[in-house]
Amino acid sequence: SLAPCDPTGPLLNVALADALRYDGQYAEARRLYRSTLETVRGCINSGATQWADAEATLVFNDAGVARDVGDLVEADDLYTRAVNIWSQRLGPDHSFVARGLDAVADVAASRGDLSRAHDLYERALMIRRRTLGPNHPHVAWTLTNLAKTEANMGHVSLALRYVQDAIAIYSKSGTADEPDHFARLLELKGTLEERRGRVQAGRESVEQAMAERTRIFAPNHPLVTETRASLAAIDLALGDRDKAMTGALDVERLGREQLL
């Protein structure tokens, strides 16, 4: 048996809770996150300084479950609480704070509060540039999120500038531990090009996104199928009805196979 404040126990609980969340067992994951959080808080109160950031991490993970099940109000509250704890214990410019701000901004964007999401992404971008350097993949991903927000606010030209900046960073530094981020960025670029009336250029970007996803995930992965659907829509916009219909039917077939 382990002592209550032995780091091994809570770490194992977090790993198990993460696995439960990944498998869609959200209620079980949440119970384990919260019971572990109570243990960690007790250890902090007893002077166990090695848990300085663990409380915020558990709150952050709990927020992720709330977001997974669609409770955006609670997710917003919990992510904000995690940001505040990290800020107090690690300093307002720590990279974990930027990670939390990114998550709060994602929730704000999902709730339609684009102005708040924009401000939060900009704060996260400033911290990440200062702490990680201008060419880190996390900087590129925050630029991607900022670009989506600008586009949703109607600022397509500015969004494209952010996209180009992010592409330049990924070209220099790679995509770190999130291999699909670059493909998502390319698909966003295609959508923005299409909105500007440059439909063929948009198609080329989406084709690149599909090639990137196929390379990483294999041809029949749901993300590849999702990108095929985007290509079919662009082909229809280009007036190539036969290619659009063929692509759409392929997507329908693959979607049925994946469901089965």
C-alpha cells in the first residue's frame, strides 16, 4: 500500500482517469479525477509542496470531461479556475497558463463569444512567444485558433495572415506531439481561400490536408473522410458536378463502413 501523499498513487489515478475519458467513460473518469483532487488538496494543506501544479492539472482535466459531454458553462468555469491556480503558483507567464488560456478561449468560441475568445488567444500567444520562442509549434497552433476566430468575426484577410505565419512555423519546427495540427491548418487555409473567391487555391490546400492526414492516419481514417467531404464541396463550388458527386458518394460509403 502507498502513503496518502506518495506521488505514485495520484499519478496512477490520473493515468487511469485519462484512459477512462479516452474510452468515453466520462462519469467514471470524472469521479476519479475529483477523488484524486481531494487527496492532492489534502497533501497540499499538509505541506506537500511537490503538488504545486497538480491541483490545477486535475481541475484542467475535469474541465476537459465537462467539455467532452457538452457542459460548456462548467468547462469554462473549471478551465478558468485552473488558469488562476497555475498563475498563482507558477506565475502568470508560465506555459501552463497559456495552455489554460487556450482551452478557455476554445470554450468561449464554442459558446459564440468570439470577442472574449480573441482576447484570450492573444494573451496565450503573447505568453507562448515569450516563454517558448517565436517558432514553437504551440505558437503556430495558437495562431491557427486565432485565425479561426478572426475568420468567424469576418476578418478573412487577417485570418489568412495568421495562417501563413503558422504554416511558416510548422515548416521550420514540425508539429511536436500533435500530428494533425498541420493538416487542420491546411484545411482552414483552404476554407479561407474559398471564402475569398480563390476556390482552386482553396482546393489545393485541402488536397494537401488530405495527403497529410492520409500519410499519418491511413486512407480510411475518419479524419481523411472528413477532408474528402470538404473536397467534394469545393468541387461542387468549382462546377465539377461529376467529381463532386463521386467524392460525396465515397464519403457516404466510408462513413457507413466506419459506423459499422
